[in-house]
Amino acid sequence: MKRILVINTGGTIGMVKTNQGYVPNLEKFRENLNKMPELKKGAICEWELYNMLPLLDSSNMTVEEWNKIGEIVALNYAKFDGFVILHGTDTMAYTASALSFMFENLGKPVIITGSQIPIGEIRSDGRDNIITAMMIASAQKVNEVCIFFRGELLRGNRSIKYSSDGFMAFKSPNAEPLAKVGIEILYNEAMLLPKPTKSFAFQKLECIPIGVIKVFPGIQFELFSNIMAENLRGVVIETFGAGNIPSNASALLPIIEKAFKNGTVITVCTQCPQGTVLLGAYETSNALMSAGAVSGKDMTTETAIAKMYYLFSKGYDTDTICKTMEISLRGEI
């Protein structure tokens, strides 16, 4: 019988409706879990519940909370066979991406899930999500951070929140699901990361100054010159298509060149949910590469941000970070 640690960080799954809207309610959440026969001790696995207080709406997640979650897993890594993290949907993809880098040589399943409707309400999707997440964690087929939601197991650092109100809340546009859940749980064996040969390690993240710029028609790049100051360590630029910017973006390139000389890492991602950045494929993207920007390839913006946090926290120099941004570390590219 496998032992699973369920880490409750908050989110809709454990909330109740009040006059002020949905709020976390730990007592009611415990009560609802105890009512589920599928979660009776020993039905699926032996499990324990750890409540990360205060419980949070995931919109309030920060690097500090990522570190707290990571530390809980690291401290209990030897005691449990797998981990299920209950989390709000709004920033779940960010947390999944961050943890995927923070956990080095992860040899156990870390499954993040939640719900669109609180578990105590009629039609809640939380029941199936938490039950199946615990089954997947107990099966120990995966050795990485994943999101399980509505019948699909997705690589955490390949996921995006797709819908604010649909049960299919997450998608992995550039990578196939690791498993699909129907009558049976069917694993995509070719997609699973191999079990590591080295020992597990946990890398705490530093709160590095990082920014995101989304390119849009008519953008006035000169307005960002003050933002691209010396203390800004990393910038993700969301460009059109395969990495294109307006051909009249003459104000942007000197800004990028100056930032690059100051040690800022500029990573180019695409605004398209599906596809990859190909710097130099078009004239309008070649200028970015010449100015010192690196390609995020088919990484999500969530993952590019998390990866920057991780690489800077490792203490790498700018050149190493730029090169590593274009190399897949955890299946993110």
C-alpha cells in the first residue's frame, strides 16, 4: 500500500460560498473528504493531509509560496511514495512549471489538481480530480510534476490554463498528454520521463526581478525603456507568430541591446498557444536575435518565467543562462 501526502494550498476545491464570494473553509473541506468512501484510508492508498496555512486563492501565489510547497515535498520526500498538491486553477500552470525545475532528479510523482466547482457542491469536478490524482500518484508511473484535470494527465511545464469556466480547464498545446483517463488510465509510455539515476535535490528560488512584454499592433516600445533598467534580470517578450515584431520597432532593439549588455536575459516566446519560435526565420525576428535575445522555442510563457527564476537562483552567469534557456531540462521544450 503506497503512502501519499496530500498538500492543500487552497483554491476552489476547498472553498465554500459566502456573502463575500467563495472563501477557503478547512473544517468543511475535511468534512467533505471524510464523506468520500473512495478516500477511506486504504481504499486507494494510505494518505495524509497537510494544510499549508494560510490557505490561498491561487491568484495570491508568489515565489515565497512556491518555496513553501517545495520545502514540504523535500522534507517529506523519503517518507512518502508520491504527492498530490491541491491548488487553485488560476496560477496552477505557473506553480507546476516552477516546481518542475525546483525538484532536481525527481523520482516520484507530484500531481497537482484542483477543481472549477468546490468539492462540497453538486456537480463538482473536484471529486474525480482528487481521486484520480491519488490513483496516479500511487501507481508511480511518472517521475515528474504533472497537472491532472478532467481526464488528462499533462506535463506541468507544458500546460496552460485554457478555460476560466469549463471543466477542461487545462491544455498542453505542444505536447501530448502523459495519460488519458476513461474506464482505464492509459499512459503514453513514450512521453514519460525516465526515472533519474541521481539523488533527489531541492533548489529554492530567489525572487529575481523578471518582466513580461506582450507585443501588440501599434505598441510604443520607447515606453518600456525605463522598465528595462539594470536591476531587471530577465524579460520574456511575447511576440507574434514564430518570433516576429513590427519591422518599425526601431526603439526596441537598442533597449534590448542595452539590457543584454547589463546582463538581462531576453527570452522570446510566441503568443500562439501552439507552435514554436524560430528566431531568424523572418527578417522581423532576426533583429531580436542580433540584439542578444534567445529563443524560448515552444515553451509556454509560464515555463519561461519559472525557468528564469530557477537558473538565476542556481547562480549561473548570463551566458550560461542564455544557452540553457534553449535546452530542455525537464521536458519543457
